[in-house]
Amino acid sequence: MSVDGGAHGPGQPAEGAVLDLRDVHRTHGTGPAAVHALRGVSLSVRPGELVAVMGPSGSGKSTLLALAGGLDSPTAGEVRVEGQPLGELDRRRLAQLRRRRIGYIFQDLNLLGSLTAVENVALPLELDGAGVRRARRLAAEALAEVGLPELGDRFPDQLSGGQQQRVAIARALVGERRLVLADEPTGALDSQTGEAVLHLLRRRVDAGAAGVLVTHEARHAGWADRVVFLRDGVLVDTTAPLVGVEQLLSGSGR
């Protein structure tokens, strides 16, 4: 597992990185009302590395994840996935990259209520051209991995909050995802199930993916190889051991 990497200058590509953010800024609005969500963040994540992102509420954690997943665009700077600058992709190619290479565990889950659990998990594969039978088989395997082997035919409103969260996690891990982005993935889970989910994420990363985990829990960040701290949109510290977490997490965000 890689424990190096980390911040680098805006003109320095991170060789071999799956995810590479270079001097990234994200500003919402203009003039006096402008909100600077990220301010010059540079970060690389390599294959086999899980990076935890921590910081106070409003520090820019979810914005960083959205940019890494191609769901938002930086105001300045560059985001690369497997060496590909996301800003150079048109909408179709960006959607294709997200379906094939990026698994995203959303904080609000984003499950489709009209689809069963197995259909929700299989959807990215089917949209990318996989046959229905193969996609459903892989989806069923992913559901079994997260402890829901018997619930593939249930609709989201027939599942508990924790079960819905595990369906969303299965959808993010299905297929050959090289980058897994997780926004508080254990939020609706009990401690035992949450640990099982982190074990799955860790296992996927150890198999060669790169992972980014947004969390406010130090014990969850303990699964990571490296912890990055954000405050007011600025990368204030990157470290292997969790030293001084209380001081870094205290204080007001933007």
C-alpha cells in the first residue's frame, strides 16, 4: 500500500496517480457574495492507496469529491483521472468515464425508486453496454458482498436506510472501478455493518483501485493510508498518523 504521494505543485504531474488534482479552485458566485469552496488544492492518490479527507463542516470536503468524480468543474486548476484531464472531455465521454472507471458513494444515496436493488446496481453496467444477464449477475454478486444476497428484488422504499446505503455502495463497487469516492459511506449504518463496508472499500483499494473517503470519524479514517485535512477550502495538513485531529476538526468552516 502506498503511503507517499500527497500534495504537489501545480505544474508537477503525479506520475502513476489515478486521481490528480492540481492547484484546484472552486468558487460559487461572484463579487462580495462569492463562496470559495476550494482554494488551490493539490492532491494525488495512487493505485492501492486510500486517502481519508477530514475537516469541519463547510471546509470543502464534498466539493473536492464532486470535482474528483467529474460531477462539478473547477473554477481554476485541473483534475485528472488516470492521466486524463476531465476538463478536456465532452459530456458524453465524461459520462462514459464515470460509468466505467469511477465509483461514487453519495451521501444522499441517489437510488432510483422505480428500480429494484439489483437493477440499481446493474444500471451503470447496462448503460455502458453490458448485456442485461451479465450486468445483473455482477450486480447480484456485489449485493452479496455488502450482505444483501436475498434483497435484490426489493425496491428502495422496501428497504431500511442502512440497506439502501449498502445498495448504493454495491453500485459504486460493481465492475472494474479504478477510483472509488465515498462521501460518509457509513452514515446510516450501525457500527458493525459500517466496519464491514470499510473492509470492502479497503479490499477494493488493496486490489489496485485508488480510494477517497470523506469522513468525520477518526476511527473510520484509521482505515486509510493517509489522512488529508481541509479547512476553509485549504489543504492544511496531510499526515499518516492521526495526530492532532481534535484541533484540526474544531473551529468553524466557511
